[in-house]
Amino acid sequence: MKITQHRPAYFTGYENEVSKFGSLNDLLEIPWIKRIEENPELNFYRWSQTDNLLIAEFNKGKTWFVIGRHMEETYKLRLPKWKPPKEEKVLIPKIKEKDFDPIKA
């Protein structure tokens, strides 16, 4: 299976990585994914998915960020289905470029 990294449009000068994985454990060990979970400043809560998007949830699910897009095998990931926060307002966590860039990490 493959996952393509997603970076916000305001991150310029980067190329999104494409990584292969064979299981959920493999996916969560990909360096650009693992860094998000390990960064204590982000207050990581859990991984979830909607359709073919991998989503990192923060602050007990009140904030979230699309991390990557994986191909059709979404049913094999066995992650919770992402649900929008109860508030209508969508909050964006403070994610620094170094969290996405293996060279700057």
C-alpha cells in the first residue's frame, strides 16, 4: 500500500513524500507520520481516517489535520472513522514545517 504526504498549501518548496507500508504498524512507523505523534507540543490524541485520508487528531479530537492520502485499501487500516468536532468552528493545530520535513527534524 502507499500513502502520499499532505502538506498545507502555505508550505512551499517541498515535495510531498510517497511511502509504502504493509500494515497499520508499518504506516505508523513512517518517519514523517511518527514525528507528529511523538511531538509533545502538538498534544496528539489519535489517528483516524475518512475515506482515503489519514487524519491526526489533537486535543481529544477537537482539532485535526489531514496528514496523508492512502490508496483504496482504507478498510485494512482499522482506524477509527473521523467525525468532525461538535463545534462548527474548525481549529488548526500549530504544526511547524520541521514536523513534516525529515531534513529539518
